[in-house]
Amino acid sequence: MPDIVLENVTKSWGEVIAVKNFSLKIPDGSFMCFLGPSGCGKTTTLRMIAGLEEPTKGKIYMGDKLVYSSEEAFSMSPGDRDVGLIFQSYALWPHMTVFQNIAFGLEMSKVSSQDTKKRVQEIAKLMGIDDLLKRYPSELSGGQQQRVALARSLAPQPSCLLMDEPLSNLDAKLRVDMRTELKRIHSKTKQTIVYVTHDQIEALSLGTQVVVMNKGELQQIDEPMELYKNPSNLFVAEFVGTPRINMVKGEICEKDGQFGLAADELFFPLVKIDGVNINQEVTLAVRPEDIKITRVEKKKSLNFKIYSTLPTGADIFTRVYNKKIFFTVRQEERVIHDPETEVGLDFIENSLLIYDCKTERLLGKTSLKK
């Protein structure tokens, strides 16, 4: 399919605005993940692309084909948009076998029985369910049912596949397995996929691009690691990442001729950033993996104490504090520190994100001045 383009799309019900002035280009062959909290408008946006909801304002194109325009009072029916839909519910026909479920869309499109059989076998093999074609949905596990639902949507070879939290009903292990399968299928088919989720791990691991939404508005669109490393505002910084990003609110000042951040009686000496001024209120943010626990240096004021240590198997997360300021550190060393042990902290170079408190926008990245 050519690119999908949304131009200034708004969806409202009376005074309630679900999606506000939303513009986005979904490139052909991309795996675009919509990420955000419940009620942020991501599912509504997906449904507007599918034609299941009509925008209040705006235009939607699929390639050079206009599928919706509020100005022209035109809306193409969902059946003519050539999209496949997969929802949280598998919605399999219980009285049909796996083969019949997968073949349903092909038969509705008047595909010959010979071609239907060939296509069903091809897609079933791709999904790893070719040995289940004679079974009924009640005889399948949740993961197998999800594969059948995916195969049914892929069988008619739609131009775009729209998925609304399709893995949320699966247990943790199956979710990981299905993420792997979805990634593999996208790599093989080069299918355009638009995927709605509130699970940031899903979005970051699956998407070629991630769209972060909040309160019906686009917050940031970027490649997963760029989004994680350079969140454009405080909402994205706080929403994306587990554990949550560390944040310290303070004021830019000079102490003993040194530029830095004053926060709760602590002073963080910083390398200067263009456009960040003395007396400006800012938030310093840093990821847990960008902090290192070091030996205590008596001359330094940035010494902390261990608050608690949380081993999670592969990782050890340690919480440290100084007065009212807390940091979570992802440790490289597999060491369990006793509470109240005094430690020093160091920060990876150019890992400190500085946000303006008023606009909540990213001002730049900097380092702790040695």
C-alpha cells in the first residue's frame, strides 16, 4: 500500500475531544505503533483509519486515494479501504474449523476454492499453525487462537493491517512469543502495520516508528531508540521507560562561579547549554542505566546513601537518596548494597536531559562537570 496520511484530523463527541488536530504520515511497509495511556485517542485514530469512526474534521488519504474528507462530506466504506483488522477479542467463528476461519475472507471475496486452499496453507505455514487446520477454536490455546486471527486477517492480503491491543489477553510468556512472531511476519511480508498498545515494551520492540499520544494530541513520533534516548517533552520522558526516568526539579544558578542546577540544597555542576539561563526553573532527567555508583569522594557534595536494592534477576536496581532527592540506578555490578551505605554517583557523558518547567519541552542534553 502507498503511504497513509492523516491531515488535521479531529474527532469529538459534543464537548469531548478524543483526537485533536492530528496529522501523521504512515510510510508504506512500516510497523507504526501508537503508544499512550488509556483514553489518549489511539484506538479512535485507528478506527478512523479503518473507517469504523468518522472524523469530525480533517482528511485521510491512502496513497493518492482520498478515503475521508469533512470538507467534501465524503467517507469511503470500511470494506473498500482494503485493510485487515485484529482486535483484542479474537472473534473467531466457534462453529468453523481453523481452515474455515482463515478462508472466510477469501471466500467472501469470491476467490476460487483451489486458490483459497493454496493461500490458507501458505499463511498457516507462515504462522506455524498448519497442523491445526482441522481443529475448532475451542480446541486451541489463547496463543494459537491469536495466530488464527492474524492468519485470517493476512490471508486476503490487505494493503494495511490494523491491530488494536491484540496481545493484551495473553499471558506474559505468550505475549513475548507473539511479539517475536509479529516481528518475523512483518520482516517477511513487508506488510504495513498500524498497532495500538499501551505497553511501551511492545511499542519499542515492535515498531519501526512509535507515535506517542496524550489527551488526543501527538506528543512525539520517532524511531524507538531515538524516542527513548531523546524524549521531546516531560510526558514522553516519564511515560516511556521502565523503571521510570529519574527527575529532579530545580533552578539554574551559579555557585562559586560554577554553572549548574540547585535542587533541595544540592548543587549539580553542569556543562553549559545554549538557551538555558540563570534563574530558569528546569527539570533534570536521567535514565537509570546512565547513572553509575562510585566510591564516596569526601570533597564532593553529590554523595548519596542506599535506600533499597531491588534484584529482578537479570538486573539489579538500586534506589539512592540525599535529603529529598532520589535516584534509581541500574547497576552494572551484581552487588547488593546494605541500606544506608554511603556511595558516590557519576553520570554517563551527555546523558542529562534538561526540560523547561513551564513549556515541559526539551532544552538540551548535558553532562556533569567534573
